[in-house]
Amino acid sequence: MGTFHSHKGELHGITVVVDLIDDRVYVGRCDTVLPEGVVLLDADVHDASESKYDGTKMSKEDYLANAVKFGVWPRIERIVVPAEDVASVTKLGDHA
Amino acid sequence: MPYDPMLVQPMREDMTSMNAEELLDAAAVDAFMAREGTKLLFVNSVCGCAAGQARPALRIALQHGTTPDHVGTVFAGQDLEATAKARGYFEQVPPSSPSAALFKGGDLVHFVPRHMIESRDANTIAFDLVSAFDEHCA
């Protein structure tokens, strides 16, 4: 038993990986998928081209490996990831 | 904003019917965590997408021969103080609900985050829990 919002699509409420066509990848709870983009709640974004504080970079794959293990810190309350930037949308749990 | 208490009552009873102790405030969480032995802390949720499978999974897992010494639950979005206090005991992992944290003494030894519950069936989630029980509670 619980609350359901089936009209929002099959990915509603699911933690998804939104891989972009560039070096960025978002992980967050999918609210809905619209023609204009993917609406994410409590999301995080990783840019594989950006250096960390120690000068190293983290690949998308390594970032997702951490995300699978622990989840992500919700740094972005809500965002619409533009559809034209999206390469794929997958369930985070499927990356385990 | 918390849901109507009438709405969530069946979800609370789902937990207490499997002998999980409801931890309704910070003091109850601290008292629970101070106990000796292994402890499972389940973060309950109204979300049907995930919690709808998480509670049945826990019920299945608790029928296994090896289980934690103590099972407690807080309700995210409902019992705010208790949930915040509970999350303080596993602050190294991002918050999610539903989720389950297994402790041995005061150490977090296994964590099942929400994304490992979503879209999985109860038996698969239960297998994850049972594997952790066998490893840490035997």
C-alpha cells in the first residue's frame, strides 16, 4: 500500500540516470518525462570534464559506481533536463 | 508536509505487525540505537513506487532464520524529528526513503537505499536483506 501517481509515467518516483550527450550526467528521482525534457527532483549532476579539488577528474562510470552504492546527495531540488541534451534515461538500480 | 495520519496508519501497522518498534521521537531513536547487538532501522515511506515493495520485502526477510536482534522504524515525512535523528546515525550516506540500515553495535554495516528498492519485487529486496543478515547477524 502507498501513494501512486500512475498518470506521471512508468519512471515516476524512480531514481534515474540521465546521461547527456556531453560530459554531464544527472542522477535524481524522476517526476515525469515531458516532450521538452526530463523532470528530476532531488538530483545531483556530475561533469566528467571538471577537475575535483585535488586536480583529478572522475569519469561518468566511476561517479555512477558511487551513486549505485550509496545514492546521491540531493543538491538540486528540481530541474528540467532539456530533451535535446539527453542521450539516455536509465534506472540507477539497473547500473548495479 | 506530513500526510493525513489516517492515510499512513495502515503503513505504520504494516511495520508493527512484523514486530518492528515504532520510533516516534529522537529519544526513542537514541534509546534504540544504544542497545547491544545488531539493529535494523527501516525508514518507512508513503511512496507506493518503492515502499509498496519494501515493507513486504522486510516481512519476508524477517521470517529468515537469522535476523537482527532489534528492528525499529521511523516514518519519513511523518515523524520528522525521529527521522532526522535516525539519519544522523548513518549520515555518511545520502538520505533516501524507504531505506534500511543495518548496524552491528554502533557501526553501519549494510545499507539498502531507495534506488535498490524501486522497481524490484519484494523477493529480490528480501534476498538482499537476508544476505546481509547472514553476513552480519549470525
